[in-house]
Amino acid sequence: MNAHDYSTFVLAAYGISALVLALVGFWLVVDARARRRELQGLEAGGARRRSAAPPR
């Protein structure tokens, strides 16, 4: 067997891995934005974070 037989497999594996990592990164950004909007909506409605000091 020569190196060309393996290079196709290796390059495909690298490509698939890069695609999966890019999709996970994209999903993390989209989900973080959605959670931030959700949190802003809750805070605008009067909800507080548990770590926030109680109002005086």
C-alpha cells in the first residue's frame, strides 16, 4: 500500500472533524445569543438572578 491510499481517508477524516467543530462553534454562538435574549426578557419582566442582592 502506498501513502495515497491512506491520504484520502486521513483528509476526509480531517475535513469531517473540521466541519463538526465548525458546526458546534456555530451552535454555541447561536444558543448563547438565544439565552442572552431570554435572560434579558426575564429581567425586563422583573425576574432577578439568584445571585443578585435582594432589593432594599
